[in-house]
Amino acid sequence: MGSGVRLLPLIGGMVVGLLPSARMTGALGPKATVTIGFLLLGVGAALGAQTTAASSDGFVSLWLAISGCGTGLALSAAASTALSELDAEGSGVGSAVMQAVQKLGGPLGIAILYSALSSAYRVHLTLPGNLPDAAAEAIRQSFFAGLGVAAKLGSPQLADAVQAAFMKGMTTSLWVSVALAVVGALVALIFLPQRRGARAVGAVRAEAARPIASP
């Protein structure tokens, strides 16, 4: 429940990013709009990489909201731009493909970022030498298991070591997010059109009204 409440700023940020997407695409064009969205996502992730165990909920909410805003803006404008290039006969297939991409993108992104997080977590984890092998292996496999073992043993030092390693892992995964956001911005600058007509802007409004999958 606590984790869900703390993720609400991310969802709120996505809604805020979706709302102006149609107007921004009409005024600035898809190239600039999607690029701005990816850059906002990168800024939010870079701020998140500065998070420490002592950071406040307000700071975490701030960078989650910025990341969500960039995600909503970029996804809505990019999806509607792709759909606007299709004629009426191909629009149904195109919409289905976009929905499949959105559903696939979430799990794929989670897999990439969790791989980065877990690898860095294990690299930076320092365990005392007197731990049983089974307990040490459980801690290496899971941050939550590490906290559970530390609580069971009554060892605040072990809990601090587990938390410090997790923060290193999260920082690594967020920097990977920054890199991916920069790549997305570059792809948008290279491949997306500068301007679109009235039909395309209408597609943006339709896509902005469609719920999208959370990253």
C-alpha cells in the first residue's frame, strides 16, 4: 500500500503530460513535442539518481512526477504521429499494433531496468563473513529478503549494508533510464516529421483520450 501511494505522483505526472500533448503537437510539431517529452523523462530520472536513503518523500514525488509527465507527453505524441500516417483502412491494424507495443514496452523496460538494478545491487553488497550460506544467498537474490534477514538477526549494520547496495542499484537503473531517454530524443529528432496537418492533430487528441500502459 505504501509503495502504491508513493507511485501516485508518477501516474499524476503522466496525466499532466497527456493533457497538453495535442496542443503542443499542433503548435510545435511532433518532432519537438516527443523530444521534449523524452528530455523531461531524462531530467526526472537524473534527479531520481540523486536519491539517497535519507531523501524525503517530497523529493521522490517530484522526480517521479517529472518522469511521468515526460512519459505521457512522449508516448501520446509518438503514438498519434504513427497512427496519423495510416489511411482509414489501415488504422485498425495500426491501432492494434500500437496497443501491442505499449503492452510489450512496460515488461521489457522493467526487465532491462531490473537487470541493471539487481546486478549493481549484488556488486555493491558487502556481507559479514559469519552469515550462513543460505542467508547470504537469499540476501544477494532479494533486497527484501536482505531486510528480513537483518531484522531476524537484529543487525542494523546488515540492514544499512543492504539499503546502501539497493540505493546503488537504483541509481544505476535510473542512469540507464537517462541514457534510454536521450536515445529516444535523438531518434525523435532524426525520424519524426517537423509538422503535421489537421488530420494528424486530430489523431493526437484521440490518442490523448486513450488510457496508456504505465512504464
